[in-house]
Amino acid sequence: MRAFKLVAGAVGIACLLAGTASAQTVSSIGKRAEQGKPLTAGDVLAIYNNMTWMWKDGAGYFQQEKRQFAGWSGTGPAAAYGEGVWFLKDDGTFCFRAKWTSAKKSSTDYSCFAHRRVGGTIYAKNTAKGDWYVLTGDTKGYQEIKMLKPGDRVSKRVQEIKDSLNRQANAG
């Protein structure tokens, strides 16, 4: 399930580190973010509500109704889907918990992201691991917010993976 945690839990930092950011840049971003003010739960809700977070090899959808979460990652034999919930904490932390299922196994993953604002820039980071990254507002560099797309871009792929896993189980 390590792959699931990388996909679901460290998406922001993985994208940042895959880009052109140097260790110096990551360090300076962290210093600025630490000085910021936590976002309100309402601010964070406005960012993720009814949005799909596009990942390098998958996506996660944060449904408005009942705050349901659905996601997928990988292709072929490595394909997996996750289903669960997402929620907000009073300190502006955004979390999601999902049971991820693949052909080999299933496990539950829990990921939370803190959010802080400095001026017009919003920073985020995985609270369990990872560095601060720019979510939005820094027009000079990478912005993770560009990976958030409105609406459900996940459910169809989740159903395809479920159907494939069911066919495999019935054939074996």
C-alpha cells in the first residue's frame, strides 16, 4: 500500500520536487509558510469542495454530498481505487481517509494537509510528511491549485477498475 500513500499522501510535494524547485526554494517556501496564518475551515472548503485533484498517475474527487471521497491510481495490474470520506478541521487542515483496493490487497490510508496564508499566497503540506509547497497565489512558480479541476473526473475510472477486479476475481 506504500504506492497508495505516495499517491494520496504526498502528491503536493512529489509534484513540487518533480519540477524545477531546488532545495533552496523548498527551504525558503517552508520558512515563509511557517510564518503564515492557518486558513479557516471555510477557506479550505472553498478550495476542495466538489473538485478533482489530478495526480501524475491517478486522481481523487472530493464530492460535496456527504463529503465522500473517491480516487484511483495506476494502470493495468497496478490499478487501484479508493473510497472514503474527506473532512476539515477547525485549524484549516483538510483530511481524507479511504480504503484502497487493488488486485493484490486493500488497506486504509489517512492523509491530512495543513494550509497557511501569507499575503495572497496559500501554502499547503502533508502533515505527516513532506515540505510546504505553493497551493496558489505565487504567480512566479509552481502552483498545485492547477491540479484541481471542477467536478467529478474520477467515478467512471473507479467503476472501470472495480469491474476489472471483479472480472479477475470471478475468473480465478
